[in-house]
Amino acid sequence: MSSHSQFSLLTQRRFLPYFTVQSLGAFNDNVYRQAIIGLLAWMAVGPEQTATYANLAPAIFILPYFLFSALAGQVAEKMEKQKLIVVTTTMEIVIMTVAAVGFVLQSMPVLLVALFATGAQSTLFGPVKYSILPSVLAPEELTGGNGLVEMGTSISILVGMIFGGLIFQLAGSNGPWVAAISIIALAIAGNQVARRIPKVDAGSPELKIDWNPFTESWRLWQLTRKQLAVRNAVLGVSWFWFIGTMLTAQLPAYAAVNLGGAQALYIFALALFSVGVGVGSMSCEKLSGRIVEIGLVPLGAFGVSAFMLDLYFARPGQALASGLSVLDFVRADGSWRIIADLTGIGLFTGFFVVPLFALIQSRTPRSELARVIAGTNIQNSLFIVAAALIGLAVQRLLGWSIPQVFLALAIANTLVAIWIFTIVPEFLMRFLSWMLVRALYRLRLHGIEKHVPDDGAALIVCNHVSYMDALILAACIPRPVRFVMYHRIFNIPVMRWIFRTARAIPIAGAREDPELMRRAFDEIDATLAEGELVCIFPEGALTRDGRIAPFKSGVEKILERAAAAGRPVPVVPMALRNMWASMWSRRSERAEHGRLGRMRVPRRFRAHVEVMAAAPLAGQPGAETLEAAVRELRGDAA
């Protein structure tokens, strides 16, 4: 695949300041919340007041998401995005100044008021955090960019919790002042970096604000449901928050009761999960081949279930010892299995959530994206609250142990995943095609990022060598593509389900089935009119001898219809090289004599296949011109 690395984004102004701001925001939020816990311990308050805060704080922080997400989504849609980020980070300075007063005065009411305001500020920042990415990143960078964001967020949360928890332990009597200065300094740093973010135009500047939170929240929720794939991606993201909340809420008690440690071991367990999420998130770009590869979602879902299930069996009962340090725990029998499980859960969570965010961003119109993200945040909040309540209920009312909660989560996660993949088979289809392509081939791409348009309609023409051609091209092109294929290939058992789910367009010759041919051309025309990509193999059939057959005139008819409707489309020539040795082609020793050979095993496992793309051709190039362009791309290789 491409040698491009997502880490190059961290050297570019279009991404680095934004990435830094969102990481600093997550870091400061958690420094603040953990510092409050540290203050309570430093003040030596009773367990009753500590328990009151522990129950109040999450509710106070999340309440603004219900109250203000509808307004936040509209504001993020209407305002220029860099300006809005500067406004939200300025709000953070004011809020943290109030919180600093609370630390100095050791006033819990002031700190809780500031915590509510912090939730409101996070609510306003949330929609712009994700809606800005499609405006500053190319489609092939969305997965890598989201991976970096999720990595930065998870690591910032972890380090923020550690730093905030240590303030009062290390600063002693100066703890309140150190906490106050730290949160103000972090807020100022975020605001200064925010001013370095380049200007990003508003998604819908003409939008009229609806101040009614109830009607607008309902409208936002309906926006998340306009497209089936987006609706279920939003559901998947909310389920991610449910699983994450349920898991992390159990870790403090799990570390003490089941692992035999205390605070340090809890932080260690949280670190394993967070690092796993970060590594999984950053791995998505390489695994996906720089496209929005939702085939990783089933892999992530079932991987989380597998490691969660093993976590139950790894330590189903209480620890045999207590007061263990991190080093003592690591040395104990069976600990490495638990370490692998916690890390694996995080790793596959990254595989699960990053493609979902990228899917939401790529499939939602930019004029609606901020509001869709706001609607997602409302649903996320409901799932977080549900996770907290359910976790409390099953332990208090049903008497479940924490490992039993993990077992129930593993089962529930599997059932939810099967349900989602059943009603939206595109996820499972992409998983199967992703597995097939990467098991059989090593792909090398040339010119695709440069020549395939990031948006708008285009017609792709390519040589046709094997039954896998459409799946290979789908794995290489950053945008969804609708393939036109001969109906007999379309109807191959097993593959038919994949092609149908991918919305391929079956076609037949005029003499063979004129009605199917007419429907195919109508569908192609409608797809191009909607601004989508269409790929056609103008040879009309698989090559029988490894050479490119003459292109048929159907491609000219497609271009003529588009031009006659006043919407001419560019044509992108592409070529597959080194595919003739594939077991899915018609290669055989007798093929040179015009006889159909049998499928055969490729010469080597995971053979290198090159996918070439040339600059789009404008106007109405003829079949011969397009054939010559594809021949030139393919060169002498077959």
C-alpha cells in the first residue's frame, strides 16, 4: 500500500494546532477532575462527602450535553470553525479561573459550578472537534486523522488523570495553588495554540438557530438516521461509549478486589486499556490502506468480545493476595494474561471506533455534519448514563461480581454487533472483502490519491483480469465506488451477496438481455447525477489471454448521456498489473490457444499487485482513447 504515514499530519499546520488543542482540552479536563479528588483527600474529608462528590460529579459534567448539544450543533454549523475553537478555549480560561478560586478557597460548591461549566464548554467544542476533520483532511487521510485524534484523546485522559492525582501528593500544602495555576496555564496554552489553526469555513452559515432544545434535539437525532450506514455508525459510537464507561467504571474496584492492588494498580489497568486504544486507533490507517474501511468494525467488535470473555476466565474470583504493587502484580502467576486482555480490549476498541467516526464524516453532507455530531453526543450521553445505572444495578440488586459484569458485556457486545451487521450488511461485506484482498495480495498504489477526485462524480475505467478486480479497486479507492459488472459475475454464489451489498450494478449485452442493459445505464446515469463514483470494465468480460481486449462502446454511451444532461463527468483511467497469475483469473497453459483454462493457485502467496491511476480525461474521450490510456498505464505487465 502507500508509504504515506499519518504522522506526517503532525508536521502540518492544517492539523497540528487542532490536534494539540483537543489533546490539551482532554488533558486539562482530567487534571481538573482528578485534582478535585486529590483536594478531598488532602482536606481529609469524610467518606460521606467523598461519596457525594463521586456520585454528583459525573452527572454534573454530563448534564450540559443534554441541555446544550442542540444549540452547540447549530452554532458549530453556522460559525467559522477556527473562530469557534478560539471562543471555546477562551471560555475554558474563564471557567478554569473560577475553578482556581475554588481550589484556593477549598470550596466544593465553586468547584462543582465550574465542573458544570466545563461540561458546557466541552458540549460546545464536541461538534466542531469532529466536523472540522473532513474540511482539513483529504478522504484518504480521514482514517489516519481520526486515529491520531482518538490516540491523543485516550493518552491525554490517562496522563491528565495521573498528573491531577499526583498534584496534592507531591505539592503538599501548596497543592491548592499548584492545581489552580496548572489548570489556568493549560487553558491559556490551548487558547494560544487555537489561534494558530487555519480558517475553516462554516458548514452552513445561513442556518437559522432554533433555541428550543427539545425540538432541535429531536431534529438532530433524526439527522443521524437519514442514512442507514450513518445511523448505525452513530449507534456503534454510542455503544463504544457504553462499553468504555462500563469497563472503566469497574476498574478501581477490580484492581482492589480481583487484582489485589490499590490506586497504582488501577492506574496501571487504565493505562493498559488506554495504550491499547491508542495503538489500535493509530493502526487503522495501515490496516485500511488509507480508505474509510468499515470492514475493520466487525474485526474490532468481535475482538473486544473475545478479550472481554477471556478477562472473565483469567480471574473469575477475588485475588489471593492484597496490597500488591504494580511490580508485584506483574510478577504474579496469571497476570500477563490479564495484561494482554486489558490491552487487547483497548486495541480492538480502536479498530472499532475509528472507522465509525470516519464513516460518519465521509457519508454526511458537510452542511449537516456538526449537527449530526451533536446528535451523536446526545445519544452518547444517554448510553453513558445507562451504562452507569446498569452497572450499579447489576452489582447492587443482582449481586454480580465484576468479572461477571465483564462476561455479560462480552455476550451483549457480540449480540449487538451481530444485530448491527445483520441490518447493515455493508459492514460485514467490507470485512469479508478486506480479509480476502489482504490475504491474497500485497497492493502497491500509484497515482490514486492524486488523480481520483476527492468529491463529485467521476467515471473510472479499468482493465478486467479477474473476479477479484472490483474488490481490489474498492480496497484502494478512498471513496465508495459503484461497480458495473457482467451479470454472470455478479451472480456468482457467495460473491453475489458481497456485490449486491456493495450496490454493484449488473449489466448484460443488448442481445442477451436488453431490459437489464437499459436498467443498468439508467442506474449509472442516476449515480453520476448524485455525484458518486462509478467504475466500469469496458472490455465487457474477463481477459482470456492476459492482454487487454478492445473497449466496447458502452463507455461512450455513458459519457454521452451525462453530457446531454448538462453534467459532463471526468474519466479516470486505471489499470491492474500482475493480476494474470491470480487463481481468480482465466490463466492456463491452453488459454493462448483460445480455450478457457481452469482456475489455478497463484505462483506465490500474497503476490504483489500494482494499481495504477492516471490524470482524469475531460470531455467525451472515445473508447479507443480510453483503451490506449489504460494500456499505457499497464505497460508490459499483465
